[in-house]
Amino acid sequence: MEYRKIEVAPVAGALGAEIGGVDLSAPLADDCFAEIRRAFLEHRVIFFRGQDLSPSGQRDFAARFGPCNRYPFVAGLEECPEVIPIIKEPEETFNFGGLWHSDTTYLEKPPLGTLLYAVETPPHGGDTLFANTKLAYDALSDGMKAALAGLRGLSSAKIRYAEAGRSGQFAKFKGAMTAIGLDREETLEAWHPVVRTHPDTGEKALYLNRAHTMRFEGWTEAESRPWINWLCEHIARPEFTCRFRWEPGSVALWDNRCTHHFALNDYHGHRRHMHRCTIEGDRPS
């Protein structure tokens, strides 16, 4: 089907497209939004350039896809709690999201998607990589697909891989856990299928990641880790990925149900300021 209301330019063979001809700060007609949503499902991550989004404008656009939820560990902006600031100062060395992952899979209903808006970017570096977990699943052998069928993984918020990148944000913007009634990070755990069926497309995709997947059901952590590591390395193969270069006013919207992403940490000495909100999803099946 042709796109009539927007311009769609794929950025790689695996996934990703830049969307042109649209101002996200203005009200979007239903037919225009329908094309944006179709591009989102087709390309799995979509990018916009030259946008001027207030926090409420970012939230309102995200809410066209579904209700926005609250991130458990970082308080949102006072004027718009659904939007959280992601800031790396010049003197900091750890970054937020600096490993391959899908967002907050330790929730019973992980987010459908994440919308990230660039407020301030470094003069170079700070790109984000994305991977197509549907293509990664398709490339597995029949034997591996059979071994993974019906397998569930335990996602936990307490895995150390993710804690380091989260800690700087948590120190600066405390209060989110209290706001949603959580006392301890360890309370956030959920079981999800390792192979997930996308609720909109019906496609199967790998659904596990090093940041949050602790072990498989009925397996020990020691038994599970080699499989988790191999599958995550498989997902990150170059032919399944694309790369996005940020600039102020850039927007990325990715489908957490069938992608991984990785925020590169190659801009020490420079400031990076992003606004993020997540769109509520359903229970994976």
C-alpha cells in the first residue's frame, strides 16, 4: 500500500524508516496517524527529524498508540509525569540504556513502544542501535525453534547489567518507586515467553534480553545464561540492525515487542538530554 499522507524512507534492510512530511506538535488527522501507525508496524522503529515537542506534546502523540505508563525507577517531569528526563552530564561515564535490551520486560505488561525525543545532543556520538528480533527468530534453525517453543523466561529488575546505567538517573530523579507504591526494586519480576507472538502482526519474535532475563522456567541461572547470551548475540548480528544519528528535535518510536535497542556511550565530556515516555502494552503471549 502506498503512503499518501507521509513520506517513508527506509534506513536499512532489517528495520527502521525516517518519516517526513509531518509535524508531531500539531493535531494529526486520523488518516495521517493511521499511516504513521502502519509504518511503525512495518518498519518496527520510525524516526522523525526537526520536531519541536513540548513534554505534553510528546505524551499526546505517544497516547495515540495507547495509554502512557510510568517508569518505575525515575520520576517524571513535574509538569508531565509520563515523560522522564534521560540526562548524561559531561563528567558522567555510565549511560542509561547502554546495552542491548527491550524496555522493562520485568513488568507483567511491558510497554508496547517507547518514544524518545532529543532535547540536547553531543556534537558527535550518542547514536542508538536497533535490532529486529523477528528477523533473528526467523534465522534460527528448526531445531532451535523447537527447543524454544513454550519456554518462558524470568525477567527481573535486579540484574546488575541494567543497574549501573540506571543508577545515575535514579540518583538525580528519585521518587518514582514511591509514587507507584514500590519499596524495593526486587519486587519487579515477570515470566514471559521466550518466543513472543506480536498481537498486531501475528509474527513471532525472540523476547529475551541480557538486561532483564535471569533464567528459563525449570532451569538454573547457570544453565540458562549460555543460551541467553547466545540468543542475544544472535539478535545483535549486523544484518538484523540499523543505527540512528541523533540531533536536537529528533524523535524515535520503537516497538518493544519485536526489537532490541542499544544506546552508545561514546561521547564522554559532552551533555546529552533526552525525554522519554513509554506506551502501555499487553501481557506477552
